[in-house]
Amino acid sequence: MKRLGAEVLAEMLGGYGVTHVFMVPAVVRRTFVEMERRTQIKRIHCHGEKAAAYMADGYARASGRPGVCMAQVIGALNLAAGLRDAWLARSPIIAVTGGRDAKTKFRGVYQEVDDMPAFEPVTKYNATVDDVARIPDMLRHAFRVAVTGSPGPVHLQFRGNEGQLDAEEAEMDPLVEPQFGQVPPFRPEPDEAQLNNLLLELEKAQRPVIVAGGGVRASRAAAELVAFADALHIPVATSLNGKDSIPGTHALSAGVVGTYSREAANRVVARADFVLFIGTSAGGMTTHFWAVPKIGVPAAQIDIDPEALGRNYPLKVGILADAKRALARLSTLARAHTRKDRSQWIAELDGIRKSYYEKYTPQLESNAVPIHPGRICSELSKHVPEDGIVVVDTGHAGMWMGGMYDLRSPKQSYMRSAGHLGWAFPAGLGAKAACPERPVITFTGDAGFWYHIGELETAVRWKLNAITLVNNNSSGNQSKRGFDRVYGGQQTERGKELWTYTKQNFAKIAEDIGALGLRVEKPAEIGPALQRALTADRPVVIDVVSDIDALAPVAVSE
Ligand SMILES: Cc1ncc(C[n+]2csc(CCOP(=O)(O)OP(=O)(O)O)c2C)c(N)n1
């Protein structure tokens, strides 16, 4: 039977469990009609394609299911720009754009350029759908590629400036493979001999440490990670992307290691005589550019991507497997002698943790006005609910929260920008779309918030009731150090033109748009504002007036 492309596309997206698509029209217009007729999919009409991609990314990272975003041909590169963070963070996205038609290309069609090369560096699969009959097999492949192995974005360009291919008919069957509607679709089993080799190496080690990354969260292996660490008394540091693999309050948690990190974690990893990397590529951010640990330290690695194994640290043991399966099996195989006494090493960890908290108590408990960002982090550690999702921007936001915020419960989630300023606010809205029952609290600087502030209207319109806390110092003050340096020590007064803004009240702006706006000027008001925000039935912006001179601690290497 002949079917309309739009019907098949809408039904298939529904069949994969897609609940929201994020887009700027006009793209696959007819499909949006069929979505209304045939599915429950919400069509989130945004104010920009980059924000739409970030929302899809937040949706994907919060739910473990691919996020879907779309743009017509003229918005395609805006959308591609928004896939870069998902690419860096290994987040599964299906991006759909309109594009060239063989009948008219190279003739100066309105708005048209060749968009395909721009998607190449930020996708795992980048393909054109030229014939309507190809929608089913190519969409299935897009889902398959997005979620398998190390997940990531894919791009399908539909023929026609607005992807009008969807309004054509062909013999088609809208078959879906729901297995590929989530991460991970497979759980590859580890090689038993390699697991035993790893346990032997751990027995030899005096001061082993685990560095857990985003692969642990993608595999939903946090419980198995903590059980294994507990059983063998091994401290756990995480990458920024893996921060929610272990609560910060757990006795074996060292914190986030690397560049945007916690001093304690870098000290513990630098002291280790054996490092087990799990679900992390051990890239520059996680290792402070391969200074922590030093290359050459005896190491092992577990990863679902064979090319990640040994790429940055030569390995004693490399294990290709799903993290959850590998960790569960390691706990089973561990013998009494593997669980040797590590009280001396654990005492060292305790000491390092204690001196970290002592050193940073003045910031974490600061009563200063304007507010110190360290105090905001510790208030969030106290007030984020048991099942809260915390979404964090990059730059100082990533440094403050990566280092100073503590998750208290394994049910809490943490997601962070993989480098793009402005990612967190729309990503938080996408997370809220994916998990409407869970509180979502986004931490961003004011420079980060400005990027996509227009999406506040989207949040209000779609009742995406996320809470956005703006660390508002009227500047991008992470840049201060860098400009002092290039000015030869201290920048001139005019140097400030390069990183400061006018003072604004985001609570007022939020109120005007229909959100709840709360302005916080004293540290003691942060907790009550968060409590009030948690019971609001609309999106909330908490505008925290903070200290422009507060600079986040920089990473240590030993
Ligand atoms: C897309 C993008 N452009 C530029 C940067 C460089 N950058 C990192 S942090 C930062 C300023 C951050 O300002 P804000 O969000 O207000 O936080 P603050 O440093 O003031 O705490 C800039 C410009 C970036 N990370 N991403």
C-alpha cells in the first residue's frame, strides 16, 4: 500500500518513543500535521535552531533516549552548530533538515548552500534522504547509529528546502526497532580472562583509583560502580561528564578530576599507583591535559568503544564491554584477597577530602555581599531535591559546580556543557521535557544565560517548568585572568570592555515574559528562593547577584 512519507515519519518517531521534537519551522511541515493526527509528540517551536539542538541534547542526556531537532535549509548550520556539544558529550541526537533537490541544485535556489559538509565533524552518520521510499530504512539506521557504541548525533537531510519529500508517497512499511530508541541498546559482555587480569593488577596496587566518565552514566552503571568500589575499597574520581556516577557525599568519592575539577580529586589521582578508567576517553579536560595522572602510570580501561582503549594512557589491561556488565562481573569475580586491606590509602583519601573542605569552607559558607559563587554551590548541595536533575553551563559555571557542588543521592543527576557557553539553559528545558516529574535546576552565568534568553518564552508557552539559577556578576568574569595575562599582569580599566556587561535584573525580565522571577542579593535568601521555586507551577529564574571579583580555583597537578 502506498503511504505518505509524513505519515510514516510521524508514526516511526512515535514508535521509537519520541515524545518531543524541538525545531524552528518550516521543515517537514506535513509531518507535523501527521504528528498531531497520529501521535502524542509535542512539537516544541523554539526561537533558534541552536537552542532547539541544545534542548534535544538535554532531553537525550536526561532520558537516555535520542533527542530530535529540526530546521529548514536556511537554519541548517545553526542546527549543526548546536550539535557540537552533543558530539563532544557523546549524546544521541537525530537532526533533520531540509536540503537540496537534484532538479534545482546549483541554480541559486533561495536560501540554499551545501550544508552537508558542516554536519560532517559533529555527526556519526550524515546522509541525504533523496527518495521518499528511503525514509523507513534511513530513519532506522539513524536511530541505530545514534545509540550504539559511543552514542552521538546523526543528521538526515530531507530533499526539498523545507524537506517537502515528506509530502510524497511510496510503498513503505513504518517498521521500528524500539531497541534502538534508547542507550544502551546492547550490553556487550566483557572477556572473563581480562577481568581476572584486572583484578590481579588491583591486588598488586597499593593506591588504586577509579576515574569514571560519561560512559558510566550512559550505561546507567552507577550502582554497580559504587558497589565495586565499596567492595574493594577503591576511591572514585569522575570526569565532569561522569559526576553523577557517585554521590559527592560518599566516603570513597574524591570529586571531579581534571581541569574544571576539585583539588582533592586531582591530589588523589596524582597519588595513585594504579588508575582504572571506566567509560572515559581520558581526554584533556578529565586529565588536566594528561598531567593527572601522569602518562605511564599503570592503568586499565573499560570502554564500549574499542578505539578509546589505550588511546591516551598505555594500558596493562583493556576491556571492551558495557560498563554495567563489566562492573557487576568484577564484583562477582573479586575474591577475599582482592578485597585487601586498604585502610592506609583510605585514610589518606579522608585526609585529602578533609583538608579540601577546610580550605574551601570560607567560600562554601561565605556570607559576603555580593554573594560568593561557592556559597551558591553549597546551597544547591543542600537544597536540590533527592531526585533533582542539575544542568550546568561551561566556563566558571562548570568550574564552580564541578568542583564545589556535591550530589547527595544516587537518584540525583548531573549534566554539564561539554564546552559551549549558553548550552545549559535550553538543555535544562529539554531535560524538563524529558522528565517532567523531576525537578530540573540549571546553573548558568549571566553571559551563558544571555545566549538563549528568548527561550524563556518557549518555556512559558510549553510549561517547561525548569528552575534556572543565574550567577549574575554582570560579566563573563572567567575571562578576567586571561585578559590580565595578555595585558602583561593587570589589564587597563578599558580592558573591562572585553568581558563586562550592563547590570540587569533577570528576575524582572523573567516576570515580564510570564515566568516566576526571584531576585537574590543576600546569601541567606538562596535556600528560601530555591524552596519557593520548587513549588512554583511555571518556569522560574532565580537571579543571584554575585561577586564580579570571585575567581574559581584553578586545577592542581599534584
Ligand atoms: C560558544 C562559546 N564561546 C566562548 C566561550 C568562552 N567562554 C568561556 S566562559 C566565558 C564567560 C562566561 O561568563 P558567565 O557565563 O557570565 O560566567 P562567569 O565567568 O561570569 O561566572 C566565555 C566567553 C565558550 N566557552 N563557548
